[in-house]
Amino acid sequence: MYRETEIIKEPSGNDPVDSGDMIINIGPQHPATHGVLHLVITLNGETIKKVEPHLGYIHRSIEKMCESLSYRQFIYITSRMDYLSSHINNHGCALCVEKALQLEVPPRAQVVRVLMDELTRIASHTLWWGAMAMDVGALTPFFLAFREREMINDIMEETCGARLTMNYTVPGGVMVDLHPEFQRKVKDFIAHFKSKIDEYDELVTDNVIFKNRTVNVGLISKEDAISYGVTGPSARASGVSCDIRKLYPYAVYDKLQFEEIIETAGDSFARYVVRMKEMRQSLSIVEQLIDNIPEGDFQAKTKAVLKLPKGEFYTRVETARGEFGVYIVSEGGTTPYRIKFRSPGFSNLSALDHIARGSKIGDLVAIMGTLDFVIPDIDR
Amino acid sequence: MNNEQIKIAIADLLPSAIIEESSEWLTIHIESVDWLPLAEKLRNTAELYFDYLFCLTCVDWKSHLTMVYHLTSTFHRHTLVVKSKLDRDDARIETVTMIWRTAEFHEREVYELFGVNFLHHPDLRLLILPDGWEGKYPLRKDFEDPVNIIKL
């Protein structure tokens, strides 16, 4: 048995500094970091020798806060981590509480949750698509992406009462029933988006300049992706089968027809292609479910104050960025003793140095764009 | 491998490990000095092949700290949880950065939030917290910060 990743020979803080090396800062405020991420980059000419992320500009210590919140309250904070997958974060937390309480979620709530999850995923991927194209120099896609995302946000606003931090999921189901107009609006969106996604491909995917910027840029092998804990579309582009919806199905995902998109190239373009194809898969899931929402309760009957039994509970869900894990340690009280959120962005970021070493400084933007960082998810 | 087979393999690798099955996944409790040699074997034995460390964290139990490692194999699809008790005043354990590269960032996070010293870590510095936070460990239960924490 061999070890794939190279052994770190010396502490990276003490790397020998060549006289030709230059250290530059990207961020904390830089358009390409999509938030407050600070990268200290060691360059030799145009070649990247080292990327060192400095985090914490929006660290709120969410894990500590959760220790003083009840099992109903803490779910709302998790919307503020990966704000583009807020519904999926909420879903993961609710699943963990339900697992501990052995609570049966009504079928209607399960379907509604999955519908919302997939709409969230489409919204997140469209925003990523626009921002990614903007990073590499195409401004138009950003406006097109926002046009489609706006439709989803409107649907969310009508049903959940909020456009970004939905807080729609509660332990045992969802907070309120669907808006009467929900099905019609979602069907309108499906029809609209189907024509637009082909336009996306025409505009960017087959563009020669875009391909020059992304093909063979930012390579990561399958073994390294696993070792670095990279998950989600970024890992699937390297050939890692890691879709939690397929591997450990939750809610109604085991009854749905959809494919896990896997590419093997492991470069920025492969990561791009995986997300583009995932949008079509999510759309197909929404199509399968929108006419088949079961009637019945949208929430199971629960006690006003939730008390989890003593023990440890772990659930994972697939957010738009990868595997989101919730680890609750309960002492039997009304608040968690300890909560750990395994956020996908944090692990994906740890691979950035490995991916970017040896690339040109101009490629860093394309690499970061396709890794799809959401900074509050990294800092927590 | 199913849990029974993993149990036999673990008993073979480290007879002193205490095996517990009360939670969802097979859990083993080990001494912190046994961690590095065991981790290498868990990663490099073909039948076990735990190549993916999906969660690394620490829990403060007031009397001691417990490191919790969640491991899974992307090939065999089995999962194992490894726990190790650490002394609260002198918390130290070997790093596993060389085995699972994702541990580098996760260990830095645990170092600054819990004050666990990871021996032979390549770059053990503050990651999230600003400079000057050494010596105060926010996720420990006895951490007090009257300015920034509002008690509910």
C-alpha cells in the first residue's frame, strides 16, 4: 500500500525564501474572493509557490452560540453559514434532531423539503455560474444568472417568507404549508429555466476563451481530493463518488431518478461541467416531485420543548458545495452540549494551496471560482 | 467489512482499544500515544483502508478533553469513530496531517479553539482567531468573555 500525497518535508512557515520571491495579498476585500477571504500568496515571477489562507474575518463562533440555544432555535443560525444553501443546512440539522428523537416526518414535509433543497441548489449553482464567468472576464452571464435566480427567490419568499435565509425547516417538518401558487410558479420556472440552461451552455461552456482559461488548470487527483476531504461537485470532477444523496439517502432521495454526475479530468473545466450537469439533474428532481406532493400534515406533532436523549448523533446532507455534517453531543438536556458543523467549504479550502501551487497567478481566480467558496461557510 | 470484522481487525491491531457499539457507528477508545501508529495502519491496511477523515473535532468534558475522529473508507464504505481522552491541562496528541491531509486545517482549528497541542504538526498557528488569542480557548466550557458573549 502506498501513500499518494507527498509528505510535507518541512514546516510551510519556514519555506526557504528565494530572493526572486514576492509575497502579495489577495483580499480581505477582493472581488474574486467573493467575500472576506484573505490569501497571502508567495509568487516567483508569475508562478504561485504557496497560497496561505487567513480566515476568520466573519467568524461568529456559531458552534459556541448553539450550545446556549434550544434544539428549535439553533437551526436558524445554520442559515447564516452557507447562505446559498441555507435550506439544505437547515434540513441537515433538522434531520439530526429527528434522528435523535426518532421522529417520523410526514411524507408531505419530506417532499417539500427535497423540492426546496433542489430549488436552493439550482439557485446556488446559477449564482456560482454567473460569478464564475464574471471572474474569468465575462460580465453578461452574471445578469442572466440573476434573472433566473430571482424567480427562485420569489418562490422562496412567497412560501418561506424570506429570500435568502429561509429558516423554513423545523424539527418534524416544515414551518408552514406551501403557498397555493407554489406549484404553478415552480412549473413556470421549470419551463423558463429549461430553455435558459441551453443558452448558458451556448454562451459559456463551448466558448474557446473560457476553455483556455479552465481546461487543465487547477488539477487535483482523485486520491488527493479524498485525502484533503474535498467533497461535492469539486470532488466529483476528480472522479470521487461522494454524493450523499446517493450514498446515504435521506428524505425521499432513494425514490427519485437522478444521476450522480462524475467527471474524471479533475481540472477547473471538469468542476464547471459537473455543476452545469447537476443543475439539469436538480431540475429533473423538481419535475418528478412537483406533481406528486402527497397530501397530509406538513409537520409532525412534537413537544414544545425538545429534549434529546443522551448520546451522540451525526447526520450528513449534500449541500450545493459538498458534504455538510452535523455532530450533536447531547447530555439529555434542552440545549446541545457540543455541536460541530463539518462545513464543506472549510475542507475544500484546505486543498487550495495544493491545487494552486505551480499555476500562474491569473489562474488562481479560475481555480477559486470553480471551487465555489462561500466564506461564512468556511469561517462559521 | 462489517462491524464484526472491523472489531476483530482492531483487536488485532491494538488489543488495548476499548470497543463500544452504543451509537450509530462502531466507536473505539484509545490512549493518545497509540493514535499515530494505529492511524497509519487504519489508513494503509488494504482490508480497512480508511482513506477519508470526514470529521475531526474535540469535546470538552470539563474533567478532560476528548478528540473525536470520524473515518470512512471510500472503497469499502465502512465507518469508524476513534476517540481519545486528553488531559485538560496538558492536551497533546500526534498530528495525522501526513496521513489525511484534511487534518491540517481541522487540527489548527481544534488547536486554537480547544488548546490541543498537535505534536509534529507542520504549521500549528491560529487559523480563524485574530493574533493574541493564544492561551484562551473559546470552545472550552470554562471560557468567559463578558464583552462578546451575551448569556441567554
